[in-house]
Amino acid sequence: MNDQPFKVAAVQAAPAYLDLERGTDKAIALIEQAAKKGVRLIAFPETWLPGYPWWIWLGAPAFGGELFTRLFESSAIAGGEYDKRISEAARENGIHVVMGLSERDGDKIYMAQWHYDATGNVISRRRKLRPTHEERGVFGDGDKSDLVVKSTELGRIGALCCCEHLQPMLKCALASQGEQIHVAAWPGFSLYTNQAYAFGAELNLAASRIYAAETQTFVIVSCGMVSDQMLDLLCSEPSSRSLIEKGGGYARIFGPDGDTIGEVVPPNEEGLVIAEISPIAISRAKSAANPMAYYDLQDLDGLLYSSKPRQR
């Protein structure tokens, strides 16, 4: 890891919903804002470009037909115009960008995270291994070979999306590769507020926090939000207004001992959560607890991670 302390940022913001061009404009503005504050790594929420398909939780599948078409048409293509624009923004601002987006590949879309380094090169493109529940009606599966940690001048960086943080084997896969900085991308916590605890901020922030403590990594928790414009589009039926609320942003940065670092942004406000991180904090955390080093049961080979793609 980089020997000197440096700043990282977690995005807490609503997308320009289902509008890839305006969403990319907003992403670049946030990248520029972060760079002006001396940030060297910025992390965006799950499928923030062009926005998370909240409608899948709000009604019957037929309800979202037109919205799915808009999502599909607004999904980014690797090597395409919007990919290049984000790459150029990373290069111009000298900043690492981990973008959460809907990736279009042929006739499928995927829940992706693309990592651009400070020169604008894409050093990692991963897809959510298995979309969660209703998401499987929209997005395709990723592959276990996407579970990679990349060595950079800032340190060894990995990423997961949303409920992947509740799957122990995925955490082990990244931790076993010596991860030091982890991007945890969440779509937001506006859905079923006070109705489904498993979908709420308290549980899922706890999952991100325990990821930090278990693996002694810095965890950058990016978090999307629901705007008034999104509510007007999604809640055409009055009954759906009781299922999803405005706001829901809970971006955080956790240190390798699980402590919250950086200034927290209120859940109904957009902003950047910025914190300075230092490699010495990882050493200190490992002096207290280092499960991957001292409780690594290599004899249980059925649980070992393999990057080899599965046979189709």
C-alpha cells in the first residue's frame, strides 16, 4: 500500500435517472469536485449509471416494461462513448474512479463495477456474481473470475456490490488476495423503510463494517439516493408511495478496525464522504485481530477460492 496517507471518497447522491448522458455529466462533476479536495480514489454506488431499477420491487413485472427498455438503452458499453468520457475524467483529474453501472453487452445487461486508474486506464471490469432476488429478472450473472483484487500505486483494491457483502465466500475470495482497500457499492436504503429490516441501512452498514473488521481493509461504502424526480416516475400508483421513500443515502468509510472515519453526510443530502487513510492503520488493526492469517484453514480445500472461469 502507498506509504503516505491519502484521501478517498464515497459518493452519496441520486443518479440522473435513466439518462446516461446527464448521469455521466453528473459523475464527472463529482470526480472533479473530489479531485479539487485532494481525493485520489472515488467510489460510486451500485448501478449508479443510469440508476438502480427500483420498480422491480414496487409492482408486477409488467409494470416495469417501459422502464426496463429505458434502462437497457441507457446502459453503458465497454469501450463506448461514456466509458471513454469517464476514463478521460479520471486521467484529467489524476484520480482512481470505481464506477457502479449497468453494463450492456449484446442483448444482456449486468450489474458492473469498472475501475479506472489515475491515468484513465481500466484496470478492472467486474460484474455482480449473482443479482439478488428480483434483480435476476433484469440482469445477467457475472463470473467468479470477476472476483479480483488489483495491485495499484494506492494499494490492493477490490470491490463488491450490495448483498454480495452478506456472502462469506465472496469476502474470503477477496481477502485471500491481500485486499487493502474495498469498495462496497449500495443502491440506497429507501425501499420498504420500517417494513423489511434486511433491506435497511442498519443491517447493511453493519455488513460493510464487519467486512472491514474481518479483513482489516478500508471499506468505502458508496450509496445511492432516491430523488423527487425518481419518485414521480416510479410511483404512478399511490400504493407504491408507501413502499419507497425519498433520500436513503448512508455513505460511510470504515477503517480496518471497523471504526467510522470521515465526516458523515445526512441521509437526505447529496455529497461526498471523504476520509484520509493510512497504511499504518492496517498494521495496527492486524495487531489486534488478523483472522485471514491466523484462522486460515487451508486443509478445507472445498472452501478455497479459484479464479478459473466455470465451464458453461
